Amino acid sequence: MFPQTNPLLYETLQADPFTRFLGATLEEVSPGYARMRLAVRPELAGPQGVTHGGTVFALAEAALAAATHAYNVVHLALNINITFHQATRPGDTLIAEVQEQRAGGRTASYQVTVTDQGGGASLLPASAWSIERSRCLSHRSNPAFPFLSYTVRLARFNLRTPFGGRRMATRSALALILAGGASPGLSVLTALRAEAALPFAGKYRIIDFPLSNCVNSEIYDVGVLTQYQPRSLNEHVGNGRPWDLDRSAGGLRLLQPYQSYPGQSGVWQEGTADAVRFHLDIIQEADQELVLVLAGDHIYKMDYRPMLRSHLERRADVTIAVRAVNPYETHRFGMLTTDPDGRVTRFQEKPRRTRSTLASMGIYVFSRELLVNWLTRDGRSQRDFGHEVIPGLLENGKRLFGYNILSYWADVGNVQAYWEANMALLAETPALDLYDSEWVIHTRSEERPPALLGAEAQVDGNLLSDGCRVDGRVVRSVLSPGVYVAPGAVVRDSVIFTDTVIGPGAVIDRAIVDKEVHIGEGACVGEGEDNSPNRDMPNRLNTGITVIGKGAHIPAGTIVGRNCVIRPFLKAKQLEGKTVPSGTTL
């Protein structure tokens, strides 16, 4: 038995009747991983004197059962594909090793390899086991391991593990999503909404990604911390029903700043840590031992369970999700340096220069007791996680670890990054797969008819949402629900929000147009070769993208240059007959 194997878990699974009958020995096991050994006896051979194929299969299946049952959830095999590469004989020793490849909300894929002791492959699945994680209704016939009596397809139910550790399941962590930031880098797009409520990929909002990641990771106790312009976010999130978070126990809670007593002043949250401090009562009342703190303005897909397990296995105080970034982008992130074991040795928040290339993703796992104690004692005056709390904990000798993430992740906190993230979805094989049936991004959807293309419509490489009607030409663009493109109109390399109307003959080029905007007949947005930076935002709006605020009216024939900003609800008479030069804000 390997030293990292939990002894009680090992003993319970090793006592499996079939494993004992087979004569296999479980050497190592943890959730999603197992290693099992079998000495081939004469009675396990076939008539040709070689090891019976059923023996090899049975060993692989027994090892797979150990790896999956270590989660303390009943698993049912959906399909198994195997390939035999060479024969073995009695006297040989076979070793089966199981590794979880991918875990979705209800299914998981495993790679199982069986080799002889000399390393020759006996069996290798051509495609891995696909396991359906099913709902378990149970009785505790054995207090050491609660075997489960029957299953119902396509649902989940999780129990606390009896193995001295913790099952990463529904009650494993309290998630807090920080969604109250103003995000000035997004200009007028966040003038009337928090960044977390900003539309993305046509039909989604940015908050949909962390919320969906939580429920897909079987975390069902979620608080969304709001402050700046919360109305749009509150309406979208509601009671959490689209994410299966409308629950009587746990579920989703919208958490706003509040007065503790009548007449109290200065009660606005002043940073990420201050936002969490406002709601320490929620953390203290929760029965979870871990607190997962998430940014509500990042776009990514992530299973949080492996990170939570890593936090427990390392006995960490704080675990920080990190990823490698380009050296030219380090000024945008909190940068970490780690030792060979992954322990954080240095942290710098948005440094101008650094040798580190590991950036914090704004995803933190805190041990609950440490978080509460720090925010009420040593760190009671600290307002921000990146600037103050993380460096303070590090200086105080706490155990901080990095957790590497290799998958797609985007911080869309400025106009250029937001536009690029949308355009990246139009690639032939986008890095962010929104069509993954095993990791669905849920959202609050409106009932709209299918997209409609007119007889003269021309479309090429777009994302078109429900309710869109196109009678003109749309190229490499993302259109939200209800957008109308009139005959003769052209939309290129642009992001158009809900219920915007683009009139006949109008041209939109490299623009982000907010919802309910009306572009008049023959108007041009993003016109000409003049790429002068925006005079109010020269460092943030300088790549030729023009931004039109919500409800603005661009009258017929108006010319709007590049790097321009049109504020929300601008009236047509304020622009009538005008040419708006590049770099202008109106």
C-alpha cells in the first residue's frame, strides 16, 4: 500500500468480495485513481494456455470500480472499449492502472491500462470507460462503507465519505462569487450594469460561467456578492432556477452591502476582501469547511473539485488557481512564484516588472476558519485579496499553494479583451467549447423564435442567437437575441447586443453595440482609416473598436469614426447631420 493511500479507504475496497475472489491486490487508491496487481494462476488461463481475456478484463473492471467507488457514489458503466495487444501466461504478474481523464456533471471518462510486470501492454482501451454518475438512494447496511441499494438514471446524490477524508460533493464548499465591480475599462458597456451581467457569446452573461462551473462541480451553496449597478444582474440571476440553485437548503443567495444599524455611514464595500467581510455571518453559519472565492467577471470552464481535493491533500490554508501568461501581460495580474512542491514563495499584485509567469486567476480556496480569523483579526483593515490579504498571509507564514490550470480562461475587463474573447468563438475550433454536452453553460433564456435569414441575406462565420432576423450581410460577428439587420446593411467583425436594429444600407465595422440601439439608414459606425486613440481612454481604446451605449440612436447618414464612444440613450437630434471623428466621446 502506498503511503498516500487513506488506510480505511484501502481496507474497505480491498475487502470487495470480487477482488478477493480474483486474488487481486489493491496497491493504491484515491478518488479517480487506482492501481491493482494480479498474479496469474493456472486456473485463470484459457484452453490455449494464455491468460484468459476475461481475467484481464475482470482485473481492469475491479481496478476501475475501486477508483470510482472511492468517490463514495455509485457508478454505472455506459460503454467499454478494449484492445488486446499481446498475450500473457500463468506465472506472469499483471498491473492495472486507472486514471480519470475527464469528469462532467453526470459522466466521466477513464483510461485503464493493464501491463505485465515487465511493462508489456496486455490490454489498452481504445476508448476509455464512460461512467454515468447516478443518483443513489441508500441505507447504511455497513457503517464503514454505505453501499447503495438502487439507482435512478441521470441524477446525482452525494454522501459524506466515511474514510476519514471528505467527498468533494454538494456540501463540500461554500462558493462566493464577487460580482460587484464597476469595471471602468469596459467604458459605456458597464455604465448601466455590473461586468458580471455583461452579455457574452450572444445569449449568455459573464456570470453564467462561474455559476455553471459551480453546479457542474456539484457545489450548490452559492452566494453572489453585488454592489455596483446590480439591477441587471439581479434580474438575470433571480432565484437561481436556470442553474438548479432554487433550493430550500443552500441554493443561490444575492448578497448586497447593508447598514448594520440605523444611520450607519460608509457601508460600501471597498474591495474584494471587504465584500467578503460584509458577509462573514454567512460563512460562519455555513457547515462547509472550505470557502471557494470566485471572480464573477472571468470566462472559463472549470471543475473545481480537483482543486478542492488538492487543497485538502496539501493541508493548505489558501490555494490559488494559477496559469502561465505572456511576460508582456504580467502587469494585468497578481503574479506568483512557487517552489517545486507548488507552495507560494512570492506574490506581487500587478507588477510593472517580474520574472514570474504564473498569474493568479482570481480563484481562491480558503479554509473557513483561517478566512474568518484573518478578516476579523490580523487582516481586519485589509480591503483587497490581491493587494493585501494574500501578501499578508504569505508574510505571516501561512501555507499558500498554487494550483495550475491549463484550460481556456479569459479576463475580459477591457474593451479589447472583451471583443477578442467574442471573436475567438468564431474560430473553426474555438478554445472555449460552448457545445460540450458534458459541461453545459446554463443561462436564463428568453422565449424567442429561431433565427431567420431572408432571401437576400449573406452570412459567413457568425454566432446568431434566437430571434435574430438578417436581410443584409453579416460577417464574423456575434449577434444577441432579437437583432435585426435590414436589407443592404453590412455588419463586420462586431458584437451586437439584444434587440438592436441596423437600418437599410448601414455599415457596422469593428464595433460593440449595446442593446436596443437604433442605427439609422445609411449610417456608418467604424468608418475610415483614422485610428486615433480615444481622447478620454487613450490607453484602453486604441485598436479601432467603437462602442455604442445602450439605447442610443444613430440617425440616418451619420458617420462615426474609430475608437469612438457613444454614451447610453444619446438622442438622434444630438447627432443629426454630424460626422463623429475617430477618438471622440459623445
